[in-house]
Amino acid sequence: MVDAARQSKIDLRAYTEVERVEGFVGNFKVTLREKAKYVIADRCNGCGDCSSVCPIEVPNYFELNIAPRKAIYVPMSQSVPLIYSIDMDACIKCFKCVEACGPLEAIDFSQEDKLVTEDIGAIVVATGFSHFDPSVMEEYGYGKFPNVITSMEMERLNNSAGPTAGNLIRPSDNKNPQKLAFINCVGSRDKRFNEGCSNFCCMYSIKNAVLLKQMNPKVDITIYYMDIRTPSKGYEEFYDRARKMGIHFTQGRPSLITEDPETYNLYVHSEDIALGEVIEHEYDMIMLNTAAIPQPDQNEMSSVLNVAQSPGGWYMEYHPKLRPMDSPTDGIFFAGACQGPKDIPASVAQGSAAASRAGRILHSKEWEIEPTVAVVWPDRCVSADGKSCGLCSKACPYGAVDYAKGKAAEIITAKCHGCGACVAECPHDAITQLHFTDAQILAQMRALLAEEPHKKILAFRCHWCSYGGADLAGTSHFEYTANERGMRVMCSARMDSDFIYEAYRLGAGAVLYSGCHPQDCHYITGQLIGAKRAKRLSTIFERMQMTPGRFRIAWISAAEGDKYARVLNEMQAVLDNMPEEQLLEEIERLKPEVTKRLRRFPNVPGVQEAMDFSDTMVTAITTKESAA
Amino acid sequence: MHAKPKLAFYWAASCGGCEITITELGMRLVDVSEIADIVFWPAAMDYKYDDVRSMKDNEIDFTFFNGAIRNSENEEMAHLLRKKSKILIAFGSCSHMGGIPGLANMFDIESICERVFDTMPSLDESKGTRPVIKSKMPEGEICLPELYNQVKTLAQVTEVDYFMPGCPPVVDQVWKVFNAALEGKLPPKGSVIGADIKTVCDVCTRKKVELGFKVKEFHRPHEIELDPNLCFLAQGVICCGPVTRAGCGLPCLNGNMPCRGCYGPAEGIEDQGAKLASAIAAIIDTDDVEALQKTLASIVDPAGTFYRFSLADSIISQMKYK
Amino acid sequence: MSHENTIETFADQVKAIPGGEHLEMCYSCGTCVSKCMIQQKLEPEYNPRRLLRMVMMDMRKEAFESPTTWYCSQCDLCYPACPQEIHISAVIAAVKQLAVEAGYSTPLSTVSVDESLCAGCGICVMACPYEAPHLIQKEVDGVMDLFSEVDENRCMSCGICVAACPLGAISRKGVSNKEIIKQIKVKKQKSIPSLVIFICDWCLREDDDLSILESYPANVRVIHIPCSGRIDPQMALLALRAGIDGVLVCGCRPGECHYQHGTDITTCKMSLLDTMIDQIKLRDHRVKFVQIGTQERGRIRQEIDSMLETLNARKEPH
Amino acid sequence: MSDITGYENEEPRIGVYICHCGSNIAGVIDPKEVVSFSEGLPGVVRATDTLYACADSGQKLIKEDIKKYNLNRVVVSACSVRMHEPTFRAAVAEAGLNPFLMEMANIREQCTWAHGHDPDGALKKAKDLTASAVAKATFLTPLDMITVPVTQKALVIGAGVAGISSALDLAEQGIETILVEKEPTIGGVMAQLNKTFPTMDCSI
């Protein structure tokens, strides 16, 4: 900790939050909120005179709220930086602290939060984790029985710098407990709360047990566990050491804790798996090893950073094996438990790894980004003719469209992230996206629907989420109908209405319109644009009296392989439930209507060529297939 | 030739329905009078109490006593007729179990008087009138019977030989009992006569409930349209059939109304209302514990429903007046 | 295709029965075993975790013969406690179904119906949490009549039907009406109130609490019943009529009843009785129903003491 | 603007490579059937299968074919673009082709792995996906990566044990680093701990 404060290249900003992140790799603009401390950092010498005169006491979060702090405080004596701050929610403005500070004049009640903007090349996100609140698990009586505490609370009670100066006492009567139990997996590996393993609790409880046993070899300690997981180097040996010290390990997940109303002693009800018998033992004090859970503000941070979350709420890495430190957004990296529960060695390792990944960029003067950007055909843009439009500019999540009446819109390439929202939104088809042109997409669709199109389900998926979801369905072997034919674009915002109409004109049995969940969108608001369009299409098809389910909208994250498979199977069921003639009849009935809506389409540059090509392609496919 | 058996009929606190049942025997009454003498029947003929007082003890062979014991006159006559009769039969629900008058045990006498003489909507004004046992009139002192605080069954004031339930007992059963009595074929003393052993449910032919059925809300009969072929409980309507002695011939059920329980508890049931509460509670849907109280609240007036005819005879009533 | 011909394993069979699907999610943590009270109170061999294991290991015979298959009363205390969200009782029910199909039958002593008393009213059919009784048509003396018949393999012996049956036509050895009434005997002493406690076999989890029950003198009579649902208001009133000063009925907290809804049915019964007692304005609080939760160690003492206090106060003015 | 419309007058010469991925693909469908299907598609001058397209041998095959058959488009029917698009782009680039003239068809994750129960359906789908990639390849245009400048400054959000070690590493590499912490002190959960395993030293 102290090293970090001493390192001259590190600009330490405590009591500061990240408000906004804009830009792209190498060129992020980050807005930081430096929260008002009401203490001038340069003048505060950390003497603490202010705090000792402060009359207000409130629970100290740092001590898990089991000990108080003043309204003007540092969380602990070894705080880095050692600068006091005033909690204005608690302060009664008696100004005793101002008096105590005297000539230093470090206290400034007029301070306000300050927003500062920084230019940043790469970002390492290391926001950590939070602790599961076990009071929702009635069976363990936390919050009801005073001597049931969490292990984090025990950390403070057993810490020489903690509120009891390291004297472990039990809350009901301040006596030193002689018989203790730890319960592992409280709220973790538990489908009711958090499905995952919290990774470090086994070692963590062993560590605490060993510490207590070292301080007082007479204490009787039992660790209740489901499995002891000690996979890293030296861990198993540490577990051995604990057993040699006489710490009891009982395999069995306790189902109930009860309390003696007179002594406040506790009884743990558990099965001893080794014995196959129910056991009930009495303890002075019980420590719950609670699950590691994502930070309460992880959802918010995920929108600020534009990164997705895995099930369970942790940040989702680009690839779990190949790129575990990378976010899907170039230039943003993850370190530590924010990406999933980790112990200290793993967190340190990932911190260094993330630094190394970020270093690749930060040591370069320039960085390459994908050229899949939008491009305007100036001659097709009506703005050049003096008409007002600007829909492209409105759609762009990045402000990358230079739009003004009287001149053709222009895309600022460096700002464009390549979502394709403007392309699909342009009513005059004056914009295209490199590598995802209308011609390319149409040619692909024609090929996919060459044969028996009414049996096919054409699935449009965004690259970042639903395509990933489809991948996960495959890697997990969640089977779904082989009639699915997948199309990939970068964002649901690129899924032009014309593509959908064209699919039905070609006779597709069903069409899936899928992308990410709104909060996960890789392109900030791209999904919202796509979702709005999808909803509009849905209304139109409803009015055309298309059988419900032949057009389906589904938001599927890269982590929802099961959902992808389920949605496709449900769509197949819709088709299966329609007699073939009825389906074919409906497709024919709707063809004129969807064709009518495609009127601008053939004029788009490249589309006619794609159409002509596709005719040969379709012929080739059908001949080939009939031969087979 | 033996002397003809002597019959007596008396009504205490009752509506008179039981008396009407006897008249409903019609021409069969003439047959009765061929073989028996009716020596006392104030509802039909002019008899004075003194006529009874002047009889020898046990002079009457069968006394059919209907009505509950509500006042001192009822009780006095109960004792008198007991003394003068060989066999005393509690005739009808009121003398058997207190009947409808027995529901007055939910209140004390003062609150009843207050209702009758002060707050009844049909009163023009309250004059604070109360019945007075003895009052001086120009003609001399006149007496009224004393109203009791508790409505009692006949058996609670004197020894009863047989109980004949019903509100009123149905005519066919009365005829059967007359015949049995006159032929000397009555069962052992203390028995319930003129009724069956099992319950109304046993003889009811309505379709019984389906497996898995539970009641979420109870209805009173007028609140819903009743299926004439389905068990009332299965329609969420409280029916006293499960605990009530059969023998009535099911006039209520045939009229698409649930059993009201007038034939009293079936053999083996000690407390009709408590046992019915137990049966009814067991059919309540308990899936949603929060909603239980709402379901229970839909049973309007449990005491009046479960103990409609037997409150005076109930254990809770006896506990109250102990 | 190859997998069409595969031999169906025991686990496959269990999983094919609704409720059995999640069998293989079990990671043997033992929560269900200690959450359940059967092992400690009734049958030491009882162990759902091991039954699930037997199914997974294709140990058909052992599973069919295991007491776990037969003793589970589907109270579902374990279901909300299971970290893998396995509906354990449903899995056990699936095993039991297969066991019955294979010709096994319950070792429990179950209820029986006396047809000479049964009126075929169907109250037991509605009351039973397990759908054990059902009505059958039967010819008696040349007349078709309805009777209740109990499927012994469904019956869990809770006695709820015994209490519900208006005519006492259903009984179970040990807890028939007669046997219970026989126990309502207290040595009456003038100055000390007498109390009868009907206590369900499951609401007191701890041995400590059970010993509290035994710590009272002879004026407090404890009658053990399988479920508070076994007691009906008439039984309580009969005790009072027999001269007992007070009746305390103890059952489990809602949601913790060993027989699913027994305690809730008792709530209904007792609440109806309370209302009726209230209606006749008899406010002497001599009958009380309490529901004790698994974590309420020592509460039984409080409840008995407070009941005795109430009864004492009632005695004093006289 | 022919570079935008994507259809150039240059005659497409497409090479199609169907990957077995060991048995991952070939265990469900016969890649050779997809090869013979591809052979007749417009523009396809070379179609073949390969055991592992991503392996050195597979890449070498593609590179050699580009020269041998004078290919100007490459289609690889193999795994997800999220897996090996960079690999094959690099491979074609090494053979002198613009990397954006390579197109992948995902016949593993989104075909054989998801339709193991329906090998016939999977084969049909693999053919269609390959045809679709050929169609897209026909209209592909060469593109150049866009170069952007880099601000040589890092931001580390969160000063727990991971954030601190990351910031220290960056700083020691000589990179200006802003270390942001929302609480008044850095250290995170680690600072709250007593001693830490397995060395049992002080956490701070």
C-alpha cells in the first residue's frame, strides 16, 4: 500500500469515483468525481486532533460497522493517504474540528465534489468484490443471534489494529470464546443465492482457524465444509498443518443454528457425512464464511465502462481461456475479483497481467483498430440537397457523424466504432458499413435461403452478445434445431428493416432478431436503436397478420447459451405447429406486402450486383443439392 | 281390557312447530285416540296446569315435551311433568339441545332485553320497559315467569328418558315413535329415538368432493347458485351433514339447501359444533397461510352455524354457566 | 440410433417422474439430512442424501428397502434449504412410486377405516395432505354405499384424518380417540391449576426442550401426538369437561409442519373454536394453540409457564 | 466507389477450406461432402478439407494454395470468428492477400456442436453456412486497419490488492498511472484482513 503512495509515476486519487468513460482504445476521456473531503489534502498532516474532538460517532464501514468512527475520520490508522475527511451525513457542523486543527487551517467546509477529465490510453478495472449478507439465511440466525458473526467481522475482532486490539471476544458477553465453529459456503455454491464457488473461503477459514489456534492452542475449532478446495501451491500443505494442529474438519453443510436463550451459546445442526449421522454440537461463537459477491455498484460501473457481465454479475472477459484479462472493449482490462472471486495471489497475478496487457498499448505511440467503420455516399445524402434529415447523427452513440444541413453527412472515422446504427437508420440508404455492406449481407441471406426457405429460421445475431450466446450453446452442447441459419452483424442496430423484409420475401419460415441486453450493449445505445426498430417491425407484422412467433425478438447475452437454444427450439415449435401448406400460403400472402416495403432497396450501390450474383449462387446450390 | 295409555304433550320455549307436526298426523291422530287417551295438550285443547297437578305420580304414560327451558314456568312444568310421567321424551330440537332459543346463550339476558325493549328498530321510542316478575295491578298482584339468563335443554333441568330430535321432528318419524311407544317397543332409556345412527352424509346422494379439493372461500347459500347434485362442501357452502344425525328424510337437501343440523349430533359425537368445526377446518385450503384468516372470516357466525340447534347443549355453553 | 437402445438406469427412471429431474444435482452436502428430524426422532437409518446416492449408483433393492423411501412425509423443510434447489421429497416420492410398482409396501403403521362407522362423507379425502383416503363404492347388505378406503402406501400416519372424521371411523394404533381420551387424566389439586398439553412429535427439535416438558409436576399432563392436526376442538373441550383447567396444543410453525399442512389445519380449527368461545362471551383463555419454530429453543417453557400463570389468575378470585 | 460497393470487376477466385477439427466437426458430418458441395459454387476454384485448419499444416496449405491457385478470396469453414478469425487473417496476410478478404463459416460451435442429434440437418447447415461465406467473400473488399494515436497514460480503477499491483507494475514500466479509489483509503478488502495465507504475513 505504502509503495503505491510512494511511486512517483502513480497519481493516487482516493475518495474518487469514475463518473464517465468515453472514447476508444488509446483515446479514452475519463471523467472523475473527486468527492469533497472538506479537508484540504495538502494541509492535512494526519495528526487526528480534529477527530478526537469530534462529538459524533457513526459505525465505521472499515470495521464492518462493529466499531464507531467520528464524523471526521480516517477509516484506519494506517490509511493511505492519511488525510481526514468529513462525513457530511453525520456532521452536525459544530466546527470543533476547525478549532482543533488551528493554524493548519486544513478544514474547508466550502469544498464541493469536483469533476475532472483525464485523457487515458488504457484502463485497468480492479473494483473488487463485496460480501454476501447472510441475514437472509434465516437458518443461521445471523443478525438474530449475537454470537453468530461473519468471518470478516472476526477479522476485525482478531486484528491487533481492530476495535478490540486483537482480543477476540464474543458479542453477547465480551468473553473469549473457547469453542468455535466456522461454516463455509454461506451463500455460495448455493443456487438460492450465488451459484458459484467463492474460490478463497476454504483457505480463508483454515487461515483464521490456524491463527486462533496459534494464539490459544486450547480453543476448540471446527470447520464445517462441503468440500475443501486447496488447489494452489502450498495450500494442501497448509490444510495439513491445520489438521495437525487439532482443528476439526467436519464434512457436512449445517442446516440450522439454534441458540440457548440463557447462555447465548449456539448449536449447529449438521450431518457428519463421514458418519452418515446427524450431529448437534454446542459452540460459543460461530463464524460464517460468506460468499464473495459483485460490488453493489457493479451494474452501474458496467454501463459506465460499457462492458458486459457474466451470470452472477462479475465482469465478463473477452475469452475465459485465451484472453481472461481483456474486456470485450479494446483498451479496457480486468484485474482481481471484479472479474470473478480470487484470492490474493491470483489477484496480484492478474493485476500484473492486466498491467502487461495494458502496457502493450501504452508503450505504443499508435494502435490499430478494425476498419469496419461506416462510410457515406455523398451523392445519396439528402442533406447535401439542403433537406434536413440528420437521422444518422441522431442514431450514432459516439457523435461520430459530422452532420450539417447543406452538406453531405460525414463520418469521423476515428470516432466511429462500427456498430452500423447510422447505416440502418439512414432512410435514403446513403451510408454503408465496411465489411458489412448491404450487398454482402444480402448475398449471404440469399445463399442461406436458397433451398426450402420456409423450413429455415434466419437468425440475425450481434457479434458481441447473441453470436457469443450461440457459440456458448454449441460449446455447452445445448442442442437446438439445425434449421437455424445464422447471420452475424456487429450490433442489432445494423439489422436493417430491409433485411428482415427481404428474408420474408425470400420465403423464410421465421426470422430471429437478436442482440444483447440493453445494459450490455458494446456500442452504448446501439441495442436501444435495434430494439426500437424490432418493435416497430413486430407491430407491422402483427398488422399483416403474420402468425405470432414467425418473427421473434430476443435479447441474449454471450453467457446465455441455454437461452439461445431455447429460443430457437421455441421458434421451431411455432413452425412445427403450422401445417406446411398453411405456412406456404401465408408466405405467399405476405410476399407482396413485404416487397412493397423494399422499394428503395435495389438502388443501393452494389445490391443489384449482389442480386444477380445470388441467382447464380442459388442455382448452383440447388443443382448441387439435388444431385446429392 | 287394559286401561288405554295416557299421552301428554307440552310446549315450553318453542315456536310451536313441533305441535303442528303432531296435528300433521291428521287422521292418524284419530287412530291414536282409539288406543290412547290424550290427557294434556295445551296447544290443542283447554287444559289447566292444575289438571296435571291433580294427577297421580307416573299417571301419564308418555309425555312429549317440546321447547327449551327459558323461564321459571318452563322449568316448573318440566319438573311437574317429569313427576307425573312414566316416560318423558324430549321432543324436538329445542328440548333436545336448546334449539334456536339456545342461541340466546351467546348473550346475557340484559342485553337481550335491551335489544327487545330499547333498540329494536320497530320501536317508536324506548321506554326502558323490562319484564317484572311481580306487579301490583288494580285487580291485585299478578306474576310473570322469571326469564333465565341461560337457555337450558330439558335434560339440563330434569331426567329425560328419550330424545327425539328434529326441528321439527318429521311426521313419519313421529308416527313410528308413537307406534313403538304404544306397542312397548322403545329402545333402552337414554336413547335417541325417531332418527338414524349415522349422518346425513351417509344418506345424501349428492356427488361427493373430488380428490384434492380444498375450500378457499365459504359462501352462504343465498350468495351463489347451488348445484343440486353436488356436495355442498364441494361448493364452499357449510353443511352440517357430516356431523348431523340422519332420519329427517333430507327435506332441506331436497330443497337444495344445506343441512342445518337440527337432528343433532350423530352417534359418537359429543359436541356437534366442535366436531363440525374440526371437519370444516380440515377442508380449508391451507396452501397460502396468509390467506387463512380471510378464508376463516368468510365463515359468518361460526357459533350460530355450527351450533345452530345445539348451542345450549354444547360444552362451551355449559362451561359458560358453570 | 445407439442411445435408443440403452438400458434405462434406476436414475433415468427416477428422473422421468416429475419432481425427480434434479436428482443428479445433489453434491452430498448433507443439509437435507440434518434439516430433517426423522433420523433423530424416528429412524436412525433415515438419510435422504444416501437415498439419492443409491439411486445414482443403481442400488434399486437397497433404495426400495431403505426407510428413507417410506418415512419421508414431504414436509419440505429440506427443499428450501437445499443449496442445489433439489426437490428432495419429490425425488423420494419418485423412488417410492417405483418401489410400490415393484411390489414393496410401507413399513409404517397406518390408519384404518371402520366401515361400520364410515358415512362416506369425504371429509378425510379433503383433509389428508397425502391423498391417501379415497371414496369407493361398495355393496353392503345388497345396497351400494360409499366408504372411505386408505391407500396405506400414501398414508404417513399423521392422524389429521382421525381428527377430521366426524364419526371416529378412522383410527390409528396409539392415537385413536379412545387412547387419547384415556390419557386425559390429571391428579387434581385444589390450589394448583391442571393443564393438559397436546404436543406434536416434531415441534420440539431439541432434547433440551423435550426435557423441559418432563420437568413439570403431575398437574401438567403431556400427551404426545404425531401432529397438532390430530387434535380437534371436541377433544380439547372434552378435557375441560373432564375437569382439566387448561389445554395447550403445540404444533409447528407454519411452513415447518412435518405433515405439510397439519399445523395450518389446527390453526383453522383452533381459530374457529376461539371465535365461537368469543361469540358466547366466554373469555377465560383455557384453550390455547401455539406454534413453535425450529429455532425457538426454550419457547416451550415460556408457553407452559404463561399458560399456568393465566390459569392461576383464573383460580385465584374463587 | 467500387471499394465501398464491394463488387469489383476482378473475377473472384475463392479457396474453400473445410476443417475437421479432429472429430469435433468430422465426428458429426463428413467434411468431404461439404467440399464436393463447395466445388460447384460460383467463384470457387479450390475446395478441400483439412484436419486442423488452425494448425501450422492447415495454415500452410492455405498459404500455398493462395499462390498455387492464384486465390483472391479465402473461406474457412471451421470454428467461431471469436476463436480463430485473427489466426486466418494473419495467415492470408502472410501469403500476400489483404486480411479482410478472408471469411469464416462457423460450422463447429454453431453447427456440429449444437446439432449432434441431427447429423443430416447439421450437414445441410454446414453447406449453407459455407455457401453463405462464399457469397460474402465474393463481395469482400480489401481494407486497411485504422491507426489511432495513443495517450500514454493509464487509469486503474480500484486500489485493492489487484489494482495496487497493476498500478505498481504500470508505473514501474514508466507509464503515468492514475490510481482511483472510491473509499478514503486504498487497500480494499485486503487491508481489512488480519494476516493472510499461506505465509501468514500482515496484509498491509
